Amino acid sequence: MCLHCSNTPLPQGLVGLRNLGNTCFMNSILQCLSNTPDLRDYCLRNTHRTDLNNNCRAKAALMEEFAKLTQTLWTSVSSEAISPSDFKTQIQRYAPKFVGYNQQDAQEFLRFLLDGLHNEVNRVTVRPRLPAEDIDHLSDNEKGKKMWNKYLEREDSKVVDLFVGQLKSSLTCSECGYCSTVFDPFWDLSLPIAKKGSGEVSLTDCMRFFTKEDVLDGDEKPTCCRCKARRKCTKKFTIQKFPQILVLHLKRFSENRVRTSKLSTYVNFPLKELDMREFASENSMNAVYNLYAVSNHSGNTLGGHYTAYCRNPALGEWYSYNDSRVSPMSSSQVRSSDAYVLFYELASSSHSRL
């Protein structure tokens, strides 16, 4: 049943977005972000204005339009779908690749949008030049904290508070055993879809594929810091710091010289209690997540369509967002082979609001 076909007043957050012409990729991501509780509250309470004022930024139109759109989605008493045209004007000023009405990639759009929002509400107004430091004598845990604090000295916003985690890359020389580590911030994790001879593929399979040890040999050989020569090495990713909101991108699209193809593999993912502790660099008690939104892509690379499935944070029920149409759905319908970008929230964060 489409909610907008009835004349009864709608609960908040159940308003659709008009398709302006192949803008379903944008609508899908906007609905997922609108159902991100702490980001929604940041906009509804106008807390973003404090950050904008503190930064004295003249160019803050993207954050303002995003906040305005979120506020309308959550305060509208009308069942009419909203036009996101003012928001689209601002996102294409920030990222000209979104000018026009061509179909775009939802995950790529999400990255541009979060980057734009962060830049406008960054609490750091003048990014300091950070001198290089010798941190080789520190433990990996201390190195990770040091690098995270350095990152926050330049990039510090509500958007970072919610979405950014830290990835640890370990490179081990097979000749001398020396292990070097690099720590990088991440906004999302792009997971290759695991291939299995039989049985279904799970999200944990994809995470294991992403974090599996890779051998770097031949032309890929890096230079070992201790040997001072190119050596065969093994490389492995682990998660050093888990974000409050974990965005997982299933890599369904692959490109070659001729064409782009799509994998429609069904990936089984949990709606509750996604346990990420096996992928932690250090022992972590705080790495269990609950799903609250999915951006879906149906169809193929030539003629596809994006929708969103979101768990309404006020009602605790799942809804399907298909541009201007919003419909209730069962949680059993959330998993499908169309799932493309998964939004998870730390269980400790969601429990604190219950």
C-alpha cells in the first residue's frame, strides 16, 4: 500500500522525493541519510547553524539545503512528495559531475555529499601544517591514536564524528619479517563480492575477502624499510577504529575496456547484530552493528533504478522509498540481490536512544 494514496495524516519521515529526471540515485541516498538519527537531529535542532556560524563561512549553501530538505521530510504535514531541486542546484555547484540528469552512481554521490557537508561544518577553520614525526618506536595502538588525533587536527565535524573510521594496513616482509603499518581514515568500505562454489554468500564472507592477506610479488613488490630492497610482502587490512555509522558498499559494478557489468549475487546480511570484532586490529568490545538503511539498485548498467529501504527511527518500522512513493514493508523483505549500499549503526548508539 502506498501511504500517499490515503488522506490520513502521515507519521514524520515518510515523505517521498520527486524524481527530477534520473535522480533516483540522489533520492535513495537522501532518504538513507534522513533516517540516520544523529544526522537528522543535527539538522532538526539547527545545531549545524552553530558550526556554520563558528566557521564564518559565506559558502555554506549545501549544508543549508541539506538541512532544509531533512527538516521538511520530518516536519511536513502534507503527503505530497517534495522536490529536491534546490538541493540539486547546490550539490552540482559543489560537484559539477552531477550537473544534468544522467543516471549516476549512488555510492559515489554519497561520498561527494558527505565530503561537501563536512567541509562546510568543519570545526577546523585553518588547517595546520603538521610536521612529520618519527612514530616507529610506538606500539601499533599508540600509532593509530596518534594518526587519528592528527587527522582530527585538520578534519573535525559532526559528519566525521558519525561516519569516519580508521583502517590499518600491515605490510610484512617475507624475507626479514619486518612489519610496517599505515593508518588511514575511511568514510565507507568497498567490499568485493566473494565467490563461492556452492551456498549463499554472506556479508561476513565479503568482509573476509576484503581483509584477507594478499601476497605482493613480481611487479607489485614494495621496498622493505629494513632490507632497503624490493621484497615479496604480505598485505592485510584490519579496522583500527570503528565509526558510529558503518557504510558498506557492495562492489556490484566492474569496468573493463569494453563495458561495465553488474554482479547480481545475493549477499545475505544481518539486520541486527552484525559482529565486526573479528576484523578489529585490537580487541574491541564496541563493534556490533544494527542495519537501518539500504540503497538498492535494480536492473542493469544500461537501465537501472535506485530505491531505499529505511527503518524509521521514530517508529522502528521499515519503509520502502521509491522516489515519490513511500510504502510500509516487512523486515523480511529488506534483504535482496539489489542491495548496494548498507548503512549500519553501532548497537550501543541505537540502544542509548531506546
